[in-house]
Amino acid sequence: MPGPSHASRATHHPSHRASHRAPRSPLGAWWAQRPPAAGAAVMATGIVSVGLHLTGYETLSRIALALAGVAWVGLAADFAVRLLWERARWVAEAETPGALTAVAATTVLGTRLSLLGWQSLAEALLALSALLWPVLIVLVMGHWKRRMPGAVFLACVATQGLAVLGATLAAAESTAWLAHTALVLFWLGLVLYGLALARFDLRQVTTGAGDHWVAGGAMAISALAGAKLIAADSARLYLWNVDDRGVLRAVTVALLALDLAWYAVLLVAEVVRPRLRYDVRRWATVFPMGMTSAATLSVAAALDVPWLRTPGQVLLWMAVAAWLAVAAGAVGAARTGVRTLRSTAPR
């Protein structure tokens, strides 16, 4: 996540001097300070919407989808403004792991829209995320270091997000090449998980500010991708032979088991070392919780394991409770931030 030094360097860029001539409202000034990791709020809200849809709570799901959509539009507009007129700041932020939330959030939103039947819009979001992914993945991984926070796993999450959306669209539109591309991304995502794990600082499990949960969330979205690939197969497409399907089933089950193990470890760590103060990175806690629920429910359907639905539903309501708590913290932090900026603004 970029610190104040990034922002201060950006203000010396010629493209910024013009923008500083136009005074900003306190709300606009507060929004301008938003870090790239704020994209996790869209990821969290979008996956909660998916989980609510999978359990039949369609009205609540659509409310969450609307919130995610509005937030995505705001963040996308800000992304474009920084790219066009605040290039130095955009580059500085694009080199941080949190930048990959732009890809992940877009794919999560696209997946929910596809489930709603809006395939054209979902395809547009897939195309957009596919264009962003190679640029951001190269910039981010080129600046990896040792002992990184949980955001390092966003390389896996963004890649598996493409696999999930690709497999979802392949099933909706009976498109074999899209499913096969999603399969390649699925395996690549697992490789990236291994690389990220080697850079992850395990001490973050007890000291992290929220994004340490992405270590488990990356497993969860990988399991979801596996379930979507299995579900995309049909007599019409015949994507996988018996051996391929067997490998996919085994890997998907293993990924879900590893995800649930991570979930248990991270939950125990939260009880042992409570971190109750709000931090924007707490959205990166809600996302893995919601993703674990969605993965469990999707694996239950794709592999015909009905008993998994009950734990999937329990995990969903835990994610909803976490979403409400973090949303309350975000509103409080926003009010405080706007109030502070208003009191310090020149009159």
C-alpha cells in the first residue's frame, strides 16, 4: 500500500499542479486519499452477493450487488483519473500488491452479473480485467520482497478471478475455448500461490491488519475456480475426459480442505490476538470469509456433496456479520476523515 511519500512525489508531477488549482470538497479530498487496497471492499461485497444468490436470498443479493456496482464505478473512475492525469501516483500505486484488487474486484462483479444473466456486461468486465491483469501482475511481482503481508496472495486471487469468470461465462454460453483458457489460468494461479507463499511473512497471521486473511482467500477462490470448471462441462461441450475430471475433482476438494484449514487457523489467531480497530485492510478479511462460503456452496453443487451446503450457509452468515461490522467501521472512519479535512480546510 503506498504511503505518504508516494503521494507527495506525485504532487510534483506537472499533471498534478493543474489539479491542485481546483479546490476539492472535504469529501472529494477524503476520497482522493483512498489507497488501492480499498478495492477489496468491492471484492467483499460482490462475493457476499454471490453467496446470498447461491443460498436463495435474491433480494439481499441484489442489494449487495448494487452496492458493489456503485463502489466499482467510483473506484474505476478514480483509477482512470489517476492513470490519465496523475500518472506518477498511478505508477507508484500500481507497483503495490493492492493494485491487483482492480482485477479481482472486476472479475467478482462480472461473475455475479453473469449469474444474473447479464452476459454481455460480464463479457465486457472479463475483457477489461484481462487487459489489466498482465500489466498489473508484472508491475506488482516485479516489486515483491521478502516477508510480505497477505496482499502478496492477490497475484493468485486476480488470476483465479479470471478463471472463475471465464468458466462461468463458458458454462453460460457453451464456449469451449473460454473454459480451456480458464483451466490454464487455474493452474497458473496455483503456481502463483506457491510463489506468494514463499514471500509471505507468517507472523502476519497474528500481527496483520486484515489482509493476512487473503492467504486463505486465495485458496478459496482457487477451489471456486475448480468447481466452476467442473460445472462448465456438459454433454454438448465435453470439456474434460474421465481422467481430467478426476484430477479436477481431487484438486478442488484438496483446495477446499486447505482453505477451511486456513480459515480455522486465522479465526483462532483473531481470538488469541484480537485486532478490533478498523483498518481499510479489514475488507480483505471479509472477502476470504465470503469466498470460503461461496467455494463451499459451489463445490457442494458441482461435486454433488449436499451436506456441504449447511457449513457453507453458516460461513455465509459469518461473512455477512463481518461485512456489517467492517462497513460500520468504514462509515465511522469516513465521517471522522471528512470532519477532520473540513476543520483544517482553508476558509
